[in-house]
Amino acid sequence: MHLRISQVARTKKKFNMADAGAPIGIFDSGIGGMTVARALADLLPYENMIYFGDTAHLPYGDKSTAAIQAYCIKICNMLLQQDCKLILIACNSASAAAFDLVREYIGTRAKAMNVIDPVVEYIKEPYANKTIGLIGTRQTVQSNVYKKKIDLLGKGITLKSLATPLLAPMIEEGFFDNSVSISVLGQYLSDPELTDIDALILGCTHYPLLKPEIENYYEGKVRVLDTSEIVANSVKAWLEQHYLINRSGTGAREFFVSDFTTSFESSTKIFFGSKIRLQHYPLWD
């Protein structure tokens, strides 16, 4: 696949709803969104997928809203050029900062989805009148996007949020399921802000890799919500509803990053579960 961002134009094409073979586009600030891509690949093995990791600009968690929005539009142009039937923002920070803009920009050319709305919908009935915790990046927590959406449900759900900025870089350096991650998680999860919760939302696509350790910390007393699985099921439901499930083929997967390093490529197996090849695709050429 040959892509040149300088050649991308905003096409006026309306997506052909009969084209089930069109790919799913997934993007994140880096490689954390591969946990969502992995969940989708497991659930929908015949779907073609194009993944883009904006590794030149990570982490999004400490970027301004304006900067994140600019990155997202550039990435969406690339994915629209490939005729993606659905574009998923597999990043909580980008979902919080840019989803409304992305949805408006994409219009009828593809379905726009994020990793926040499916989680909010998922907790609506089971956790009515209960208290839920959330851990995520500073951008996600400070945006209050989860609280705003949960409050709109009108289900009496109380949300307790805590920014946990050390977790994503810790995971990318391979520090999980060891003494380092246990210590850092213990410091965060023991914070008074997260007391007396019934469930915990993993509000960053890196965090599913920490789910076993978090479950061990809570000793079964708090349900840990794996957002990658929730989002994958939501994507499947939408595709089924619109008769866009791809039920045959090879399930082609292509992975692009805006800044290539061998360390990123070696880390991808941690997130996707198998070795993959990254292709360099600079956003600002």
C-alpha cells in the first residue's frame, strides 16, 4: 500500500454501505491502541484493518486539545483515502479531545467511533446508583468527558477519577507483571479518590495489559472493566446492524506509525499479541 499524505484530498465520496470488505481504520497516539485492534482481530477475524499509531506525537495525554484535533484530522484523511468503512479512535485522550470534530469532519464517508461512548453505554444499567472509578491520562481525566456523559445517563452513577500518568510509559518500557508495576499500581489504586468503588474503568488503551495485576490488587472486590473488549463488541454490533460484517477473506492487517523506531516495533508484540511489521508514514510531509 503506497500512501503519501501530501496527495490526500478531502474526498466527497459517500461510503458505499454494501462494501463489507472495506477495512476498519483504527488510530491511537502510539501503540497502546493495539490492545483494541487485538480484541477486534480476535472477535472479527475476517475484517481487514489499517492501524495508525502517531508515535511522532505521543503521548497525547499531555498535549493541548487543539494539537490533538490537528493530529486526528490528518490521520482521518489518511484512513479515508483507504476507503475505511469505520474509523475508530482507539485512544481515550483523542476521544475526549477530538471525537466531535472527527465525527463532523468524516460525515457520511465512514462511521466514526470512539472508546468512551461504548463504555458509558455498557455501565448504564448494571451500575445504576453505584460508584465507579476511572484511571487514565491527565488529558482524559481533566476533560471530565466520562463524568459528563455518565451524568447525562441520569442513572445515579457516581464517578471517581484519578490521573495515572506513569502507567502508559511504564508499560511501553515493559514494566508490567513485576515488582515495579505492582509498586506503582499500589500507589495509585490506594489513593483516597478511588475508595469504595464497585468497578474500575481502565481509561487508557495501554491499561488492559495491567488488568490481571489490578484484579489481584482488588481481590475480586472491584470489577475491572477492560475497555478494549467492550469497544470491540460495540464495533461488531454496529457492523452487524448495518450488514457490514466481512465474513470471508484473509483479514489483512496493516500497521503504520508516524515515527519509526526498532524499539516500537519490538514493543508491538506486547500489545497485539503477535509480531507485526510497522510501516513508516510521516504525518506532516
